[in-house]
Amino acid sequence: MFSKIFPKIHAEGYKFLIIAGIITIIFYSFSDFLGLVGLVLTIWVYYFFRDPDRVIIEDDNYLISPADGEIIKIDEVDGPKELGLESKRFKKISIFMNIFDCHVNRTPCRGKVEEILYKPGKFFNASLDKASEDNERNYYKIKDTQNNDVILVQIAGLVARRIVCETNKGQELKQGDRIGIIRFGSRADVYYENYEPLVKVGQKAISGETLLAKK
């Protein structure tokens, strides 16, 4: 019960939590009101970097959501040219994470990480279509247990300024394993083949628990 109310936070959050705490003390030395503003900021920093445990289905017939957020697009597209997959067709689901969503990302499926590619870029609003091609992003090409390509892309947004990758090329992942975090508002795109979508635009997704697609 305690862990649900006060979940652990991601390692990336500790330094920001300390900074927010120091700011709160400084603000409080000037006035109670500023101290309250600092306290609210500190609570938000803790909330942003929360890293709750999730119940993973662990079923190779499903893809699960890699991120908390809103489903903003479901489409059929060419694969990412950055990975040499532009001649191959994929279904694609895009999930927008606002500054109040949990930003720890997870792998949609069990499989092996065949490639990780970081691409520098701009910082447009992550809800815009051009964010998939223009923004700073990190690609994970995962081969699932039935030899399908599943591509997860972490995309930095208007406020986000750092993508943290915690996965290595060649690593074997279990479904729902944490792969990294994006700081302060962002997006996740999932490209997949041979699965049928189970979600709809406007739906709220929960990382590790919402079923995105089924074989």
C-alpha cells in the first residue's frame, strides 16, 4: 500500500529532487508563500520521476505499451529510414507523454535488441507529426520471439532535453523490462508487423500494462 502512494523514483530523479529541495529552503527563507511554491515544485519533481512497478502480462502474443500517456496516432507507414527499413511497411502507434505522466519506458515485447541508434534533432512539441522525424530521438530495433521486427522510438519533446538509454545492443529483454527514461515531456512511437492494434486514438495507455496489439 505504501509503495502505491509513494512509489520509488528513477535514479535520474535524485539530483533534481535535491535541487528542488534546496530551492524550497531558499524560497522559504524569503517568504512562506515562496516556500509553498518550492514545496509544490519538489512534489512535482518526485511525481515526475516516479518509477512504479507494473503488472506485466508476459505473453508473446501481445505488445504492451512502452509508455504512460495518450494514444495520439495509429497509422500504417514505411519503416524508419534511419534503420534502413524505409522499404518495409509497419503499423505505428504513437503515445504522447505530458509532464504529469510517468516517463520510464519499457519494452513492448520479449526479444533481443538488434540495434540502438541515437539521432540528434530539434525539440518541437512531441504531439506534432513532424516530431517523429525532426526531434531528438533514440531507436531500439527489437527482434521478437517469432522473428518480427518491433521498433521502439523515444522522442524528446518541447521541454524534454535528454533521452536516457539503459539498454545495450545484443541484450535479451523480457516483456516490460525498463529500457530508459525521457526527461520532461515527450513521446514514444512503436512500429510493428504481424500484430493487430487493440487501442484507439484518445485512449490513455499505462506503461507495461496496456495491451497495444495482438497477433
